[in-house]
Amino acid sequence: MAIPDYQTCMLPFLTLLTSGQEKSLQEIRQALADHFQLTAQEQNKLLPSGQMSVFKSRVGWARTYLKKAGLIQYVKRGVCQITDRGKAVLAQAPDRIDVAFLDQFAEFQEFRAISRKRSDSQQSISPENTDVAPEELLEQAYARIRTELATELLDKIFTCSPSFFEQLVVDLLVEMGYGGSRQDAGQRLGQSGDGGIDGIIKEDRLGLDVIYLQAKRWQGSVGRPEIQKFVGALQGQRARKGVFITTSAFTQDASDYANAIDTKVVLIHGQQLAELMMDFGVGVSNTATYHLKRIDVDYFEES
């Protein structure tokens, strides 16, 4: 049979987890291949990029959407388990689980809303949108992938230790061009009695000035009191510049305070952090590169 689309994979994917046992994505993928009676050739058919199989990609998207809707959870890297909500859904014996079905859950609606914000168009990215120009569809797909990767990055950061997160922040600023090498450009303080400062980094290769860092791996919003504590720590070091990075967000009061004070403090919230990590290659790797070509009009000009 033809390789099933990612939405067709959702119900059998969830059904495979009915028992509540943890299963690896590899186990699930093989079971789904057997369920759909796919040949080895169909299982190994590659995407145009040649970096991943079509079936593996579609099973991966099915997993992502089920996770965003709260029907499954990631127990550890590459291992899934059904949630109570997932069990309740299966108890309803649905004929099909797809995007329209998942849209009943608030978490999934929020996830889709974030994806839509990344594009001016409100059209969903799917093959049936034939009125969308190929270039626009590609741009929307790219924005959607970035949004989902950003969410996964933040989820991954929360599984790491606070000290690892502090080092991640230093690594990111080094990749952004501050200082020189990791050895002499940035260092993580990360110890008790650091006065509310998690790291310092040279602003340039010569070290003419330094920037002090604060890294908060938080779920809730960071308010004005935390920014005030950081500014106080900067003043204790006679520092003029600081960067406060969080995995969550800042309250409006915190942002207003940072903008009003003389000390230069840059606030970077979770979404910005994830985007910077993607842009500067920290914690991510390239899987494929696409070059979009246009006609070179000048080339075809005859003298």
C-alpha cells in the first residue's frame, strides 16, 4: 500500500501504547510499518533531501502532534508512553485521530496558534492548499519547523541541569561573536556567593569590556524583583552591561524597568533564546539544505 500520511499514523501510533508500557520510537515505527504492510522499499524511500525516509518523517510528525495534544509523553530520549488523556481518547473508540480531532485540546490549539504567528498567512500548511504558491508554502513550512524545534529545544533544556544551562548561555554568546575562544572569552561562575551573576563574557576579543550574565531556567514569568536583584549585582561589580536570559518570559513590569534604568540590561526570553540557538548552531545540527533558484534575467539579455 501507499505510505500513509502523518495523520493516518496517529490513531495506530496511540493504539500501540494502549498497555501503558514505554516504547521506543524505533519499536513503534517498525510496528506501524507492519500494520500498514509496507515493503522494505516503501519504508526506505527517502525525502528529496535524501537525509531521512518519508515514513520515518511522517511517524515523527505523528508523534509530535500527539505529544502537543497531551496524548503521549516523552519518558526519555526516543521513548514514549501514553498519558491518561490518551487512554481516555482511546476509550472513545474514535474512527480516526487527525489535526481536526486534536484541535479539541487547549494545548494543541496553543501550539498551532504559535505556529500561525510565525506567518502572516492564516492558512494551514498542508498539500490541499493548492492556492498557495510553492515558495509561500515553503516559507510557511520552514517557519513551522522552526517553531516546533524551538519548543523542543526549550523542553530539552528543562531536562538538563542548571549548571549546564549556564554553560549553554556562555556557549551561545561566544558563538554570537563575543570574545574569542570559549577558554578565554567566557566563563561560568555558577557557584554560591556569586552575587546573582551566573557568568561573565568578554564583549570583544581584546576584552576591553565585559558583560555579566544571569541565566534562569524557569517555567513561570520573571518579574521586576529578579531584574532589580541582577542590577544590584551588576552595581556591586561596577559593571555597566548585563544580559538576563530565561527559558520562560518576562512580565511587562520587568521589561519596563530594564528599559528605564541607566545600566544596560538586555532581556532574552525563551522563544528568543531558542531562535538564537538555531541561528548560531548551538544544540542543533543541519539535516538538509535547500537552495531556492530564480531565473537570472541578466544572463538571458542579448547584446
